[in-house]
Amino acid sequence: MPIIKPFRFLSKHDIECRALDVLDALQRDGAAPLHFPLDTSLVAEFLGLDVVWDHIPDDGQGAIAARILPLERLIEINEDMPQIEGGLGESTLAHEVGHWVLHIDQAAIARVERLQARQVQINVMPLLCREEAEERGREWQAQYFATCLLMPRFIMEKLVQGQDLNQWRSLYAIAEDLGVTISNLVHRLKDLGWITAVPPQSRVHSRV
């Protein structure tokens, strides 16, 4: 029984709105204050997901960075990849949350649970995210969701005030405030149109 929704095109605007929906719901719930850097594990918990760091064996098709076990409502992050830590770890978890929100059919999960309660056994495969996934389709959508979740526009607008985006020192300060990697921050700023490409002279051209 398919748990993963059929692929469909989602614009950047659509994905950003879905990420903001989650942040707004979290803020309205009031279970945890909304502040940044965002603790993505609290977002996962709010959505009914557990998060564990565990050994995920290679299945012969490449290293698996993380996976979602839909019926267990569990996100597993591969503890054997030390590079997935800090800002990259938050991005990985936010990426998995993106898959859960955008690509997992919640109604299908509920149906499988009802059927299993009546002793009908149904095999549900995990959703796998590999170390080197192609940046297209569902993977691109989940990563863009993660970007919007960790670096929402309304927070970015506050943090860039008074900052000189021509200076790496300012960029690193913003990245630290958001708990993201410098590369993720620069990519987000470029996507927003606030900076242009980063030249090799350790400077960026600002449009803010």
C-alpha cells in the first residue's frame, strides 16, 4: 500500500508556505516558544515524530544519511556519519521533516493502522535519504522546505538589519544566530535575491 504520495510539482512559494504553516502551528500551540536557532527536534515532536541517532546499514545502493519509518512515526539519523552534526545535522532533520510534511500520506498511514488493528499485515517501506541524493524531485523539495523552516524570511529580515552583507564576519554571525552552515546561509540569501554570487575575494555583492 503506497504511503508516499505520487510526485507532483511544488513551487518555491508553495513549499515556503507549507514551512510557515508548521512554524505558525507550533507557535499557536505554545508547547515550546518559537525562537532561533530553531530546535528542529521540537518541530518533529510537535508533528508526532520521534527522532533517534542510530546505525543505518548500507543497503548496497549507497550510504543512507537518514530515513523515515512512517508507521513508527520515527526519523532515524545515521550516527555513523560524523559529518552530519551541528548546522548540517539540523538541516538533515529539517529535511526529513520536509519529507514528512510534503510527501508522506497521513491518511494512508491511518488506514494501514486501522487495517493492522484488524490483523491485516501490510509491509510499509521506509523513506530513505542517501548521502548523495540528486537535487531534484522530492529531495529538492524536502531540502527547500528545510531551508525555509530554518531560515524563514521574517526572521532573516530582522537578522540582516544593520549587518553588512559584504563582510564575511557579518555572514558568519547571521549563520551562528540561525544555527546553520555558512553555505546554507549564502544559498538562502542568494535565493532571496539579497546577495549575488560569492566571488573568490572573500566578499559578496549586496543588493539589500
